[in-house]
Amino acid sequence: MQLLFEYQELWTVVSEGIVGPANAATARKDLKARFFINQSLDPVIFEKIAHTTSAKRAWDVLMNTYKGVEKVKKVRLQTMRRQLELLQMKKTEKVADYFSRTLAFVNQMKSNGETISDVQIMEKILRTLTEKFEYKVTAIEESKDLEEMTLDELMGSLQAHEQRLDEKSVTEVEEALQIQLSLKKDKDETRKNSEASQKGQNSQNWRGSASRSSQGKGEGGNNTNQKKDGDYSETLLLVCNVVVDDAKYKWFLDTSCSNYMCGKKEMFSELDETFTSEVKFGNNSKVPMMGKGKISISLKDGSKNTILEVLFVPSLEQNLLSVGQLSEKGYDMRIYRRVCTINDE
């Protein structure tokens, strides 16, 4: 409204009122300002200013009603500052939506007299983005000066990063589904082979028992045959078919987690159990994290290597390698025909 009054050259009449005797021109401006005020109000709000006789009086009533006196404004601003501080980007929220939500809140604060610069807004947004923007935020803070950057440029940069993540996520999900189908097929074949092997073993043990029983009858019925055969030694072959579950030694690539995680304490070569916190999953569930350390692994060539900064999460059933952390450490990852290749060069 203030912008409208300034454009119509009526702001002096609205903010200061008519000083001294009113001439025809001033009275006309006052009537014009009152007309604009009345036109902008619905019937319920109009009742609050219906008794006023000047534009300034009507404006003051509206200001006191909806913005309050200075003390009320200060209390309101304190509440809004706290709300802005707690404002966070939601997991499924898009960059454009979060910008709109933040700017709408900032505009409310500005209408109550708060002064907030664009740099402060950008710093707030960068601090409260979700974890998937962590590396992008670091790159922006290290390579760009926010003083020389606009809100539109920041939003465009984050949206470009968001689009790349979305495209990559779709591709990885498709590849992961294909890999899961392949692994399920291999697992079914392994189980069938194991069952067939066990049946063969049982059949062989039964035939061996029958042979010994028959031989025993021969010994009891004819001692002469036993003497002719001479001395002999009986050999007993015991076969044990054991299926070893080595899942606890396997590592799975995960595009969602931001850290390496392991649930087996015995795998750690070093473990700092004073480092405790919580791990939050995509379904908003939380599990305790009971330490952080190093895990030694054996490579195919027989050499040893160490996985650093691994979180110990006892309730975790699989060991997880963070794709984001691998990328951060300079590893090159490629997925081609359902095979994921990771190179350190």
C-alpha cells in the first residue's frame, strides 16, 4: 500500500495527516487516500476503520491492529527469528520450493521491521540444506564470494546439482534392480546345488551301511571265507557339507548413506568407543552409533589396505560403503552391464 500511496503522491497525507487548515487540494488527496484504503479491505476489516474521518487515522488503526505497537512488534520479531533459525529443508523438498518457503518467511519479517540482507538469506539456506547437498555447499563456500552472488544465481546452481543427482539416482536404481535380480538367481542356483549335494551324501551313507550289514552276516555265517580273505582294514569316509555365511565380510555400495558403516565389532582394527551418536535412515528411524574406527581388508594381490572413518552401528546387518564418501576421496565409479567398477586412479 505504501508504494501505491507514494506513486499517487499521497504518502505525506497518509503518514503525517493534514497539518493546519486544509485547502481543497489537500482535502481531495485525503479523500483519494481514504478511497484506496477502503477499496483494499474486505467488509469485516472495513468495520474497524468505518468511524475514521481521515486517511491518517484509518492507516494508524490498521497499523496498530495488524502490526501492533513497538513492543508487540519486538515480541513478534523475536518469535519469527527463532522460527527462521529452526527452518530446515525437508528430505523430499525441491530447491525451488525451499527457496520460496524461506523467502516468504523473510518477507513477513521485513514487513515487521526486520532488516535482513541477501547474504544472510543465502547463508541461512546453505546451512539448512539436506545432506545430499553437502559437497555442493562446500564447493560454493570455498570457491565463491556470497557478497558477489545473487539469490537467483545460488538457486540456479543448486537446482543444476539437484537435477544431476535426480538423474543419477534414477540410473542407479535401475542398475540396482537388475543386480538384485541377478543375485537372487545366483542364490537360488546355489541353494539347489547345496540340496542336491546333501541328497547325494545321504544316499551314499545309506549304501555304505547296507554293505557293512551284509558283510557282517557273511562273517557270522562262514568263518572259512573270512580266513581266505585274510586281514583287511576298514576305511570310513566322513563327508561334511557346510554352507558358510560370509555376508558379514561383504561390503555393499549405498548411494543414500553419507558414511561407511559396519555392524560387526570384531572387524575393527581400531575403534574409538567414546565417539557416539545416532544414525538416521531414510524412513526417519534412528539407531545408536557406538563408535568410529578403522577396518583392515585384504586385497586380491595379497596386500593389506585400511578403510578409515567407519561408523560402528551394532544393529546394522550389512556393511555399507558410502558412494558419496568414495567419490569425495577421489575414487572413479562406473556401472556398465550390471557390473560396478571402482578405481582409485
